Amino acid sequence: MTVQQSTAPRFSVTLVAILLARITLNISYRITYPFLPVIARGLGVDLPLAGLLVTARATGGLASPIFGSLSDGYGRKRMMLAGLALLVAGAAICAMLPLYPAFMAAFVMFGLSKAAYDPTMQAFIGDRVPYERRGQALGIVEFSWASAWLIGVPSTGWLIARTGWQAPFALLAGLGVAGILLIAWLLPRDEPATTAVHRSFQLGTVMRNRNLIAALCMAFFITLANEVTFIVYGAWMESRFSLSVVSLGIASIVIGIAEAIGELGSTVFVDRLGKRRAILAGLVILGISYAVLPALGQKLEWALAGLALLFVSFEFTIVSSFPLISELAPEARATAMSVNVAAMTTARMIGSASGTALFAWVGRLEPNATISVIATAVAFGVLWMFVRERPDRFSKPVRSEEAAQS
């Protein structure tokens, strides 16, 4: 992929287009968690069976290495548009067909949409922003995660209460079409690589990079820890405090604000602290957050405060990991970022299935939180012992044809 350093105002406009389109994409993920019980009732299934929809979505995300290699060989813009098109198709199915098999297919499409868009978008930014400032640029785009929550969750609660539980998906399809038009219009056309090494499937290059593999394991356990607890937070809040759909949506604003603070913190501090040091600090606070959350279920205010601390630390940690991983295999950047998406997707798939089943069986949050604490500790250990910010000291990635000729 042709690398271009961009300091022109045009890049700022492009970054805004990427941010707005990704907000829409992330809404399809964010609205599932607090309203999973509502979706289950609408489809006439129990909570564990509804949780399998999230597992199916994660299964679609496992295709991300394929999209990453296509992006490295054939261009970024095309893959980003493909991701948004899959989003529109899945949302349209959910809006029109209130059937469990249809939702299963649609959720796979949601997973494919993220698999195509996210790593390509991260590689696009990595191509154009130096490593010393990349944490700031990726942090700005990752603000779409909190924005999707702050916009999508309250709006979904309002729409469900007044129009019906499928209405948010119809709105999502319309926003997806707008995102396609925005990216097609504003994103510059980048020239794909024409060399054989770049057009080949580059997963082998990534798999031979031991430093990168360790970082991917770290991302897996961070995501697993979050998913096991987050997948049942809506059911926990409903059962613990008897919140209505609208109240749950409003209470979720606290989480959105917390995530925004975490993403803003990463944007401001990760380049200054160093990516690895920032992640280590975030993991310590994250582990403490999981440990104390069940004890805070006595009062709604305490529970919201615990969730806020959890999501500040999680977002700071996971967003700080993206610029670190983006530079561990620069000659196959989109493939590396897509394998990271696959690792995180696998963690979500395992966490969503096991988390909902465990909560339905026990009826308490403590077992889920305990698993989250253990997974966070493993992530800390892997990062501390095996991951470094200077990959040239620990691995020898396969050189691209251009590098060999330079």
C-alpha cells in the first residue's frame, strides 16, 4: 500500500468522514448489549439464545484477516465501502423480518461489516500519520465508540418505547446509506500496491512476528474480560434495579460519558506516556474495576459509578493498544490490524456465549466479574513479559519488495 504522510487540511476532512461513518457502524454493536433482553422478548427466545446472536456476529468478524489482506493489496477505500454496505444489508433484514434465523444472518453481516471497515480504517490512518502522533489520530476516530453509545442507546430506548423494538434497525439502515455516500464522496482514492508481495495473502508475515503475536494475545484477553461482564450488564441492571427500557437507556449515558473520557484520555496521554506504559497502567485500574463491581450493586448510584470506572479504564486501555499494534508489522499493516480484530472478535464470541450462560445459570454477577479479573491479569502478564514497542529487536518481519530494492 502506498504510504502518504498527510498534513494537509484535506486529511482533517477525511478524518471527520471516517469518524461519522464509524459512529453509524458502531451503533449496530452498541445497542445490542443493553437491549439484548428486549430483542430476546421480541424474537420469543430466552436470553442465552439471544446471546448467540452476539456470538454469530463475532463469527462474522473472524473474516477480518481476509479483508485486511485485500486492503493491503487492493486499496483501503473499497474495503471501507464494503463494510458499510454489509451494515446496511444486515440492518434492513432486522427491520423487516422479526425472525430468529433472519436475525442470525443479519448479525453475521454486522460482524463482517466491522471486519471489513475497522482494520482498513486503522491502516489508512497508520499509513498517513507518524507513529509519534498516531495515538492521537486513532484516539479521535475511536471516539466513535463512545459517541455511538451516547447517541445510539438513548435513541434506541426512545424508539423502542414509542415505535417498536425493530425501529432502531430501520434508522440504522438509513444512517448506513448516508455513511456510504459520505465515504464515497470525501475519502481520497489511494493507489493500491502493484507488487506481487503486496497482492499476496500476508497472514504468514504476521504470524511469524512473535512480538505482534504476543500483542494480539494481550488484546484477546482484554476483550474477553470486558465481554464476559458487559454482555450481561443490561440484564444485571434490569434484575437488580427493575429499570424500564427508557430508564436503562438513560442510565447508559453514564457509560457513554465514561467511555468518552477514557478515549479522550488515551488521545491526550498515550503518545506522551508511551503506548506500552499507558496500557499497563490501564490494565491495573481495569482489574480493580471488575473486582469491585459486584459489591457496588447495593445502590444504583454505586453501580453506575462502578460501571463508569470500568469503562473509563477499558476504553483507555484498548484504544491505547491500537497505535502500538499498528506499528508492529508496518509492511502488512492492514493484515496485522485485521488479525487483531479477529483476536478481539474471537474473545467477544467466547465471552458473549459463556457470559450469558453463566449469568442465566447463577443469576449473579460475581462469577462473570471473577473471570474478567483473571483475564485482565493474564493480559497484564503477557504485555509485561513479551511485548515491546521496538519490534526490530524481537522479530525480523519479511521485507516488502520495495524495501528490498531501497
